[in-house]
Amino acid sequence: AQRVTQPEKLLSVFKGAPVELKCNYSYSGSPELFWYVQYSRQRLQLLLRHISRESIKGFTADLNKGETSFHLKKPFAQEEDSAMYYCALIPLGGTSYGKLTFGQGTILTVHP
Amino acid sequence: ETGVTQSPTHLIKTRGQQVTLRCSSQSGHNTVSWYQQALGQGPQFIFQYYREEENGRGNFPPRFSGLQFPNYSSELNVNALELDDSALYLCASSFFRGGADTQYFGPGTRLTVL
């Protein structure tokens, strides 16, 4: 079975500081990894996914298969980045198709 | 493009009752997944529907059941409600391509079981 761990429930940084939200996963096969974000009073929305290798709102994430991690990074945090961030995984192949497994989430607060 | 919609927004039921939650998928999507999000937790996969059939199920008992209709909308039914069923229920739609398709979420239905 797959598992996603986000070790930090809360993360606080000041505006302009670098930010890294940690995500570790366990899965024996090949996964596709996602970061979803939920801003205050808004629905859960996709921030980025590994396969597209895009930088969205200045965020990037690198899949490290050796360390089984998919940490989310941004060099200069903005106040509007304050939100709940979820890391999630879908197994590629097997019988778990379509099943997104989420971590418990990290609340990021960016102070002015 | 119309996003995923869910109804109702909030619902209060008592233990033992039955509830039906509804979801309309985003235009162009043919697959619907349901998730349960307890307070302070990440969403947990309940099941997915594609071509009006269940296409994968998480670790939820049979009293959680669903339907998908020809227009790709979906219902989640929960029988014999328990207090622990109190949660935010999220619906997500996607277009089935046979891989790790991106899922787009609705705003959720907040269910409270008293």
C-alpha cells in the first residue's frame, strides 16, 4: 500500500524568505506525484504535478526516487502563498488506478 | 468551462439515517472520484466511477455506495450513518486516459451526524 507523509503540520516564514514544504512517500512501484493547494474558503486545486515539470506561481518540486521525496520549494515566499498544501500520489499501473493518496497537509503562513 | 459542483453544501443527519450527496463533473470529464476528509486530515479515497461502474474502491464499508449517471454526474450514498461519518465529502472529476489523470475537485459537502 502507498503512503504519503508531510512531517510539518505548520510552517511559518517571512515574506521574501525561501520556503520548502516536505513530502515523503512510500510505494514499491512508480508513482505520479502531485501538490494540491487550498486557499482560505476555496476548493482544493492542483498546484503542480511531477510529470508536467512546470513551475506554477514560482513553486517547483523535484522527485527524488532515492530518497522517495517530492518536496515543494519556492525561493521567495509571498503573503498570498499562505494556504494549506497537500502532497498526493497516484500509483502508475496495478489496481490502485485513480486512487489519490494524500498526506495530512501542511499549513503555510507567510508573514509580512 | 463549468467546474465541479456539489450539493448540498451542508447537511445535518442523525445516527442511523441515510444520506445522498450529489456531484456534477466538470464539462468534458467522464470519471468521478469521491473522498472523505475528516477534520485535520487529508482526503481519503472512497471510490471512483467510470462508465457508470465502480472503478476502484478504498477502505470503506459497503454502506458507502455510489452511482454514476449517463451524463457523468454521480451520487454518494451512505446508509446507517455513524458519528464518525461526520466529515467533508469531496467529489473530483477527471478525463480517463488510462494513466494518472489529474483530478479536479468540487467545493465539498459538509456532513454532520448527530
